Amino acid sequence: MTTPTTWTTPPREAETMVRSGARLGVAAVALALLVIGAMHLVGPSSAVDPVRRTISEYALLPGGWLFDVAVVVLALGSAGVLAALVAARLTPARSLPSVLIGAWCVGLLLVVAFEKTNWSIGPSVSGYIHRYASLVAFIALPLGALLLARRHRGDRSARPLRIGVRWGSWLALASFLPIVGAIGLRGVTGVPWWRAVPLGLLERGLALAEVLVVALLGIWALAHARRSVVARPE
């Protein structure tokens, strides 16, 4: 007799996919954080004001290809985590959490494919696509993660990871509140919203919260696969 569990046990053939996708995803998050973190400290990008200027500006500087590579690695790692979540049966492939997390992955790739507006030259179509792709990505991931956490709210064994995912997701969404407030008050203050808030700081906090959510989702999938091996009857 096996101990009752509150999760769905993935088949044996899916375990390798779960472990590979989750591990690669977490490794990709760590690598992306390392590269982008280093760009804050060394090279031409170290001169960018992290409080006022957005991270995407790094791509416009000499050596900006490093930023693009880091974002692509993060997108591919996030796709690996999504594959692990589906293989572990934590969410169906055709579900809103999967679609939203997938939108995060696609949004990151579009951010790289379409360069941020270089305001020393002027607005561009590429810049607008870049802006809206990043907006979709940054909103889609925390919403998808929150729905996934809600789906498994009865799984006590995953409670610490579920709480971490929820807090990270709410922190990411809360990062938009100062921007929304600044947009709403522009008619009163006359100050453009991008000058009324520390945009660079908010974006960096948002990005950090989101990549940590991806890492936690990967760890959740990996832990789920390990538990399923113990729970599966021989």
C-alpha cells in the first residue's frame, strides 16, 4: 500500500524531461543573472544609471550582444521549465498557466529581435514592438505563476515553493503600481510618468522578481518529480 498523495504522478518516461527541463531552466536563470549582473559593474554598460535607465539600454551599447544572449538564454531556460511543469503534470499544455508562461518566453525573444528605441535618434516601430513585448512578458509570467499556485493550493508538500512563487509574482505585479500612479497623476503634476518614477530601479526589481519566479517554478517541477518516484508503487 502506498501513502496517499495530493499530486498527480507523472509517468516514468516523463521524469527525464522534467529533470532536464527544470535543471536547464534553473541553470539558465543563474547564467542570465550572472551576465546581466556583471554588465552593471564592468564595461560600457556600467556607466548606465541603474535608477533612471532601463536594462534594455545595455543592448544599444558596445558589447550589447551579451545582453541579448543572456535574454535568449533566459527565454530558452523558461521554455525548459514550462516543459518540465507540463511533463510533471503540474499543468496541462493546453491551460491558461501554460499559455501565459509561454507568452513570457515569446515576449523575451521579441525583446531581443526588436531593439529598444534609441531616443538620441527618435521613436521607431522596432522600439514600440520591444516595449509592448516586454510589457506582455512581464505581466504574463506572474499571472501564469499565480494561477498555477492556485491550482495546487491543496498540495501541502509544495507549500514553501508555492508561497515563494506567489510572493514573487505579487512583487512583480506590484512593481507596476508606481508607474500606473504616475500615469494617473500626470494631468495634475504635469510630469511625464517615465520621469516621475525611478524607472530603471523599478524595472530591475521587476526583472529580478520574475527570474526568481522562473527558478522557483523549475525547482518545484524538480521536487515534484522526486516525490513522485518515492510515491509510485513498484
